[in-house]
Amino acid sequence: NRTGVRDAMRTSRPVAMAVRSFGTVIAATCFFYAFKLLPFAEVFVFVGLMPIFAGLMSGPILGENVSLAVWISLGAGFIGVICLFPGGLHSISPGHLIALAASVSGTLSMVMARYIGRHESNALAQVFWPNVSLMLVMLVALPFVYRPMPLVDIGWAAAYAGFLFLARWVLVIALRLLAAYVVTPLMNLQFVWMVILGA
């Protein structure tokens, strides 16, 4: 049904959707390069900073008041993240700055998802448009970096794309129901899954 598909892709907040899409493209690109330049665990230190950024963005963008108890919790989490930083703060490299940009832009994308979710319940559009934006930007870059892939790797990429689409869809729904600074710490459970799946 063409009308049903059009309704699923429609948004009442096109500017916010454009900001969300832009944040998604920047975050995906920066995370890719961060994982290329830094050890896996060091990148996840910056993922751990996302709840702090979500708390900082929630006031000006969403008008949500972050309580003192939440700030204390986020502050304790920040101290924990700094303690995890290998080699101390003096070892900051360009890779770390790229990971920081990924963390900030990824948080912006999620905060915008909560903003859009306040005005509409169409979660599919919030996953579709950022992914279309990402696809178009990567199509421009593809001729310069493409290398033939074995069929097995194409299968892994397809499975990754499917899981990522599903995860982003669930995340949009979670951000509609919960404050961004609540959802982002829950995402840190991926540290546990990372260890289990990595093993």
C-alpha cells in the first residue's frame, strides 16, 4: 500500500529530523574512524560519556529539568569513566578527539529522537531518514574506498545492518518513553554484552 508507506516515512518535524540525520551521519563516520584509530575498549570509554552529554543537552533542547540526584549519579559515572581512561588524560590523541565527536553527535541524534518522539509516534520514520542520509553520504564515498568482499563478509554486513536497524528502532521507542539521560546509561549494558560476545 503506497499510502501506508508514505505515512510511515512522514514526519511532522522535518528540521529536527534533519538535525537527527546529520548527527547520525557524523556519529557513524566518527565512530568508524575511532574504532580504526583506537583500541576497542578506549572507544567505549567515550560511549560511557554519552549519559553526561544527554544530561547537558536535555535542558536546552528538551526543556527537561535534570534533578540534583541525577547529576550526582552522572557525575559519579563520569569519574568512573575518567578512571577507565588508559594512560591518563595526557595521552589524548586525534583518535580520542574523533571518539569525542562521535559521542557528542551520537548523543545529539538520540536527544533529537526524544524531541521528535514528543510530537509524533512514528518510530519508523526516525530510523528510516537517518539511515537514508547515511546511505547517501556513504554512496558518495564508496567509489573511493570499495574493495571486493567475500560472500561471507557480505552476509555479516547484512546481518549487522538488520540488527542495527532493529536496535535503532527500539532505541527510538525507548527515547519516546524515557528521558535521554536515563536511556543512555542503560545503553552502557553493551559493555557487558561486548565482553560476553567478544569471548
